[in-house]
Amino acid sequence: MLKRLFLTAVLVLGAIASIGWKYQNYLENPWTRDGQVRAQVIQITPRVTGPIVSLQVNDNSMVSVGETLFEIDPRTYQVALDQAKASLAQSQVGLAKAQDEARRRQALHKRDPGSVSVSTLINLKKAVESAKAGVKVARTTVAQAALNLEFTQVKAPTDGFVTNLTLRNGSQVVANKPSIGLIDRNSFWIEAFFKETDIRDVGYGETAIVTLMAYPDQPLEGKVESIGYGIAHKDGSTGVELLPNVNPNFQWIRLAQRIPVRIKLDSVPDNIQLRVGTSASVMIIKHPHVEHQLNGEIDG
């Protein structure tokens, strides 16, 4: 009987010691389950309007920088380019004609100073300058038309993943209106929300251990890249008659607010695929000498 009580007491004391040690580690190395995988999402926005004639990607497909995502019907923009080139040729002919006339009258004026009035020479010079300006305008129009034709090929600005694709061949896209979401595959980071009381002495560059819920047996190492300087204020928003809208309920126990902390992963194994919005647990190691004891201990 005494032996059983002794074993029970030893187990209880061991459990208390373990809980105390874990709690001490928590105080020294803040930890949170409230973490998410984040990445830059690029809104692919066409520069011209028209129907899609060739959709070259699928939903959730991986694309490389410069790869064509879809092609807008180019015929209208090809016609506009041809018209612009014709207008340029016409303006160049007009410039040549104005220059020839100005040279002829200038030569005549040199041979016989009284044969051509000064006002006529001035008008001819202005006509040449006007024709030159017309050529510049026509060249600009050609350049714009060429750009519009080039914009019918919508390409990936970076390596990434196409997500939530709803376009099909024949879909009408509108200039300057987002049509595809592209996740930049090189921009992933972890955003963890820590209690304001836990990050008082957390500094940039400190080590963080990240455990993804999808990969609980493969903790990843990263560094604190930045700490948020503000969060949205729930009370005080403008209400009726421009007065502040204040919640009448007040909790006697004031809960610590959560501050976003950005974690940059050092490296990601090939067998781990990061996905935006997935869950992660994060522990910040403020004392590097205990880091080896903590690896793998974060419960996803």
C-alpha cells in the first residue's frame, strides 16, 4: 500500500514538474496555435478588353514567369495597328511634301529675293513644323496600337499558382479589371498572432519554430521578419450622426490583444507544399540555447 502511494506521489510530482517546466518555457518562448500560411496574391489584370480565344492554364496549375495565361481576340487590335501605320505613312508623305515646298520656295527666294514674301516663308516653315508634329503623333499612335496588340497576350509576371480560375474560352475580360488570382510561389511567409504581453521583448531576427497542421512531424525553422504596429479598433467607429459607436458590454477580465508577427521561413523541404490560409503553430525562441530541446515539441 505504501509503495503504491509512493509511486502515485512520484507520478503526481513528476506531472506537476513537467507542467511547470512547460509553463516556464512558454513564458520564456511565446507560443501560439493562431498562425497561418500567407503569400502575395497577384491580381492578373488585362490591359485591353475582348473575348478570350485561347485559355492556356487550368485551375490550380503552376506557371512560370513569362508564360502565357490566356489570349484575347487580337483581330480588332491588329486592325487598329494597321490603321495607325497607314496614318503614319500618310503623315510622313505630308511632311515630305511640306519640306519639298519649303526648300523650293527658299531656293527661289535666294535667287530672287523679291519673288517670295517673308510671310510665305514663315508659313511654309510652320507647315513643316506642323507636319513633323503630325508624324510624332502618328508614331505614338502606332506604338500604342502595337502595345495594345501585345497586351492581348496576358502573361504571368512571376512563378506562381493559378487559383480559383473561372474563365473559359469565350469569356469576356475587361481592361483594368482583375480576372485571375496568381499566388507568387516565392513569397510565402507565416503570419502568427501572439498576445501583446508575449512579444514585449521579441526582436527582429529571432528564431521561430513553425509546425504546419498538415505536416505535424516536420517542424520548420524561420526568423522573425517584422512585428505589426497596429490592429483594427472595434469600438469608436463612426455611427449615427457621426458619433462614435461604442460597445456597451465590458469584460471585467481584459483579454490581451493579438498582434501579427511575420515569420520568414529559412527553407522548405521539397515534400512540403505551402498553401495560403492553412494553419500553423509557432514558437519564438528567445533563448537559443534551449532550441534543441524544443524542436519537434510543438503540437500542431
